[in-house]
Amino acid sequence: MTPYNKDKTLSTLLLLLTCTIIIYGIGTSDGVQNLGSKTLKDIVYYLIDFYPDILLISYVFICLQITGYVELKYKQDYLTISLLSIIFTPLSILFILQNDNEDD
């Protein structure tokens, strides 16, 4: 088995494990809020007011996932790209790399 196949198998396994834990957590939680008639703006403000820690953890997790993708696809340094991703948002990294590829 090549290292690429091992990485792909491991990432698939971790993704399935993460999804299983999230679905289990949602299914067993008793604190489900009814947000029926609220707008998206109200929901976002609610999340910011009551769950800023979850939002911050989610943001960093998404940044690190995109950094891993960039590292594998574009052969970039993981530490540098992860710091840039967290500071400048993950989407800006894709634009920076796209401009670098056009210059080459």
C-alpha cells in the first residue's frame, strides 16, 4: 500500500469517525432549541452570544483541514500555511496559491 493510499484511508476513517461522533452527540443531546421563526441573522447572533468557543474551535478546525489539503495538493509547508490560514482565512490561501501558480 502506497503512502498516498494510506493517507487517503486514514483521512476517510477519521472523517467517518468524526461524523459518527457528531451524529451521536446531536442525537443524545436534550438541549435542542426551537429556532422556528428566527431569521438567519438572529441565529448567527444567538450563536455568537452563547457559543463563541464552539465557533472559534470550528474556525480553527476548518482552517487546519484546508491547510492539510493545500499541503498535499500544492506541496507547501504545513506550519506556514496553517498560520496564514488562521490569520487571513482559509479562502485567501487558495487565492494566494492560485496567483503563485500563474506567475510560474
